[in-house]
Amino acid sequence: MRTSRVLRVYLVRHGESTWNLEGRVQGQTQHVPLTGVGLTQARDVAARLATVPIQRLYTSDLLRAAQTAELVSRAIGVVAQPDGRLRERSYGRLEGRPNHEVPMLGRRDGGVPPGGESFGAVVRRVGELLDECVSLAASQELHSIAMVTHGDTIQAALTWLTQDGGTAIGRHPPGNGSVITTSVEVGRRLQPVAQRLSR
């Protein structure tokens, strides 16, 4: 009897950034760094993941995620691979504004910010990367990966994995420094079990 193989995916949200602290829309703004609290959160995530046998580490190329991924990379001994598909949702011309001025922030309907992208577009690009990882797991001895990314992007990844339109994953994104682990059965059309870890 053939035993099913499972790919474990750790979805990591970057630590607190300066714009998180200020309550500003970040989107794909490149230069926003982590705060001191954010660096501590990133170190905590790195310490937790150091006990996990992660084989590949992917990261958004935006600064706040890259800083988090650098600490995770050192802890687990795996080089981080930047991938633009893990970027936060683009909010276009709304980026930099106070959160309270952007009512569509985090919404998962079909709305498109001016000069930005819809939530569905984020689901498609993140899903493309996840599909590649599942295919890689099917052809190689790949069992465990981590992705350092952003709040909306994690929601998009879980929407793609669960294929339920996002209804099962909650309305709000995970907090800064959160890790969500998802197990995907390789060789079948995605039968995941998502479990939220601390934070």
C-alpha cells in the first residue's frame, strides 16, 4: 500500500515595520524597514523555526520581509530565495496613506485600488508559486518549505490552498511575527489542513 506524501508549508508574516507602527498602507512600498519590536519578533520566529527541518526558504523581496527572512535563514541554515510573487498586494496610489483612509484595505472582494491589484490577482500569483512547490515535492524529496511574506499574501495563499474563497481562514490577517503551518498532500489536488501557530 502506497503511503501518501505531505508537503509542509510554513507561512511567516514579517515582523512589525515602521509603517505598521504608524498605521500606514504599505502594499509593495519597498523601503519600509522593521522596527526594534519587529526585529525581536523576527528573531523569535527564527528561533521557533530553527527546530523545524525546513529544506527551502522563499521570501518576498520587500525590505520588511527580507529582513525577517535573513534572520530565519541564519537560524535554519538555508539560503533565502527572493520571489516577487510573495510581495504584498499592491495598493497603488493608496500606499503611504493612513489605514483609516483606505476602507478597501484587506478586503477580498473584486475591488482594485487605483494603480494596484485585486485580491484575486494576489491569489493567482501566490498560487502559481505554491503549485510549483507542490510539483517539486512530487518529483523530489521535498517535505518542508517556509515562505516569509505579508498579511494579505498569507490570506491569498490560504485561499488558494483551501479553495474555499477564503471563508475558512478568518477576516483578519495574522499578526506580525506569526507563523501558520499548512500540510498539503502531494499527488492529490490539495487536501490541506491549516493550523495557526502562536501570534
